[in-house]
Amino acid sequence: MDNNGIRTSSVEILTETNTNRDLRKTAEFKVYKRRWFILFVLCLLNCSNALIWLTFAPVADQTARFLEISLDNVNWLSLIYMVIAIPLSFGTTWMLDTFGLRLTLILGSWLNMLGSLLRLVGLIKVLADSVRFPVVMGGQVLGALAQPLVIFSPTKLAALWFPEHQRATANMIASMSNPLGLLFANIFSPLIIGYTNSLLWLMIIYAVPATIACFLATVGIRASVPPTPPSASAEASGSESFLQGIKLLVKNKAYMILLFSFGAGIAVFTCFSTLLEQILCIKGYTNDFAGLCGALFIVFGVVGAALLGFYVDKTKKFTEAMKINICLTSLCSAAFAVVSQMRDQKVILGVVCSLFGFFGFSIYPVAMELSVECTYPVGEATSAGLIFISGQVQSIIYIVLLQALTTFIADSPLSSCASGGDANLSWKVPVLVMAGLCSLATCCFVLFFRTQYRRLHAEANTSLGKNTGSTPAQTGDGPKA
């Protein structure tokens, strides 16, 4: 055979080798339709858990009457979620990264369903009156145990089942199902109680989605990971052990800045949602209007999260998008601090609350993705879970601080507060402090946060065979502050 024949044969062999390599790569990174089913189950579970969390808050007076308890005890039916979430979160992050998504979601769905059914049992008339509240509280405790298992899962699901151009969108859809559940609780709890005048029927109706979610999770989720990974990073997901991952996170400067800044953002949003009615009633705004502002806050927040989720999925500009939106969120927080102290400004207040939610909620899925990008290959549940813990701890501190800064007003003729004179508190200083805390977190993030997108960088090197000398779009270098 002549040299031309040898060269031709070599080219054919080389071409065949490259083709086989490409085929193996194509087979290696594959997506499966079942990922949408798992996403749907997680959304239903997340929404149901939020319904259980906030069931009683919008109908606190009726709950106190039905169960023959004080309003303080009614408040504890919701506060128990926050108390349990903080210590349990560490175990949840370890469980997600160690035992996988399937076991975590199934356990969470069963706890959620059993909690909803136990609340129902607590309202059966055959039980003694002294036993009914503890049984209902037991149901709330089971729901609280399920919350971290559910709320930490979106980032893990997006990383393991979705390709890189769908991760932020999947994270957004799963994450925003939780505030949607809070919105539904605010809307449907008063409607159901008003129509049926029965707390038992409220428990029955809210147990339905919890039971459906448990059935779908138990029967339909058959694996924690797909047969083949959807991306190069999914193969190395959680490659670091839990304790080693914690050590790496503590040493990661960019992550610690994100941990403080976004945790403070979660705390500000918790304060806003918790204290909104008390802040507005002293200026003469009704509970119905406060509820409308809360609804606008959530609805526009979900819209903003959807739009920004789609945008960052296409552009991968996580840092830029978050820095711009967190600045706009701080401006809205300052605007609310000013407008909430004015009377007869319903339109402006509604607009400010809508914009506050639109820019603030949109940060959540982006921040969750950014926490994974700057800490890869640490487990997704660990990096996202510690941020949630930071938010819960700061929420408690902020709420206690803001309540301590209120001052009593002896005469407030325009007050519409349901508790009368005892609730006539001036919130002028607390809302200004809340805006200041939000601005402090914003300045910290904008000035000091910079990172490489390690997960995208690793995927670029795997798929393109390039070294670390990639373009900024591939490495995801954060802008220099």
C-alpha cells in the first residue's frame, strides 16, 4: 500500500475515533422527560408545605375561637416552623448530599402528609378540648420537619436532572412554588372559613394536595439521579464529603459574602411579610389592604423571578443580574420605609410593594444558582442550605430588633389595629432600620463579591477540551467591584 493509502486509512481511523468519541459524549450527556414530573412533584410538595405552614395566620381569631386558645398560641403554630428549621437544616443538607434526592423527597412528602392528617385528627370533636391544640401542634411540627427536606431540594434537582441552559429556570419554578403556597393560604384560608365556618373543613381541603404529593413522590420518583448525567458538572455533584464541603465553604470568601448578604435579604423579606399588617394598621390601612399588599408582593415577585430566571439561563450573567436587582431591592425597601409612614397613599404603597417583590424575589433562584457556581464541587444542598440557615437566624434577630425599636403611641385616632390601644405602636424607626440593614447587605455584596463560575468553567473544559484560559463568558468571571 502506498503512502497515500496509509494516510487515507489513518484519516479514516481518526475520523471514526472522533465520531465515536462524539457519540459517546452525546450519549453521556442526555436529558430525560421524567425530570419535569419530578419538578412537578417538588412544586406540589413545596406549595403544600407552605399551605400547612401559614394555614392559621390569616384566620387567627377564628382559630383561637375554635381551639379555645390564645392568639399567642395561634402564632406558635406558624413560628414552630422557624424554630425547628434552624437545627434541622444541618442534618437535611447532609442527608440530601449523602442519601440523595429520592429518599429525601419521599421522607419529606410522608412527613408533610402525616402532619396534615394529624391536624385533621386534632379537630375531631370526640377529642377532649385540652388535647386538640397539642395534636394540631404535633401536625405542625411534622410539617416543620418536612420543610427543610423540601425547600433545599430545588438546587439539587436542577443540578442533577436539568442541562445547564435549564438549571436556573428549574430552580426558579421549584423555589417560587413555596411563596405561591403562602399566597394561596392567605387567599383560601379566609374564604374557606367564611364559607364553611369550620376549621375541620379547612384541614380536610389542605390535606388533599399533601396526600397527592406523597403518593406521586412515593410511586413516581424511582431514582435520585438520571441514568446518564445531563451535564459534566452533574457527574461530580457532591464529590466532596459533607464535612469537607463545610470546611471549603468557610474558607470561600465569595461564598461567605453571599451567605451574609443574601441571608440578610431573606431576613428583610421575612420581616416585611410578618410585620406588614402591624406597620400599616397604625396609619389607618385596613387588614384587607395589608393582605392585598402582601399578595401583590408575592405575585409580582413570582413574575420577576420567572423573567430573571429565563434571562440568566440564556446569558449566564448571574453576578451582574443579582447586583443590579439587589440594588433596586434596596431602593424599594427605602421607598417602603418612607411611604408606609404616610396616610391615604394606597396606590403608591401598592406600587412600592409590587416592585419590592418584583426585584427582591427574583434574586432568590439566581442566588441559589450562584451559591453552587462559586462553591463547585461542594454539594448543592450544603451550599444552598447554609444560606437558608443564615436567613432564618438573621430573621429571628431582625424581628426581635425591630419589635424592640417600636414606641408606644398614646393617641392614634386613625389606627385600625385589631388589638386596639395595645397595638398602637410607631414603626417609623424600625422600618428605617430595616431599610438600612437591606442597604448594608447590598453594599457588602456589590462592593466585595466577585467569583468565577466554577461549575460552568468545569463544563466548558469538559465539553470543549480547553484549559482554564477560556473566555470570560465561559469562565463566568464576576465583574470587579
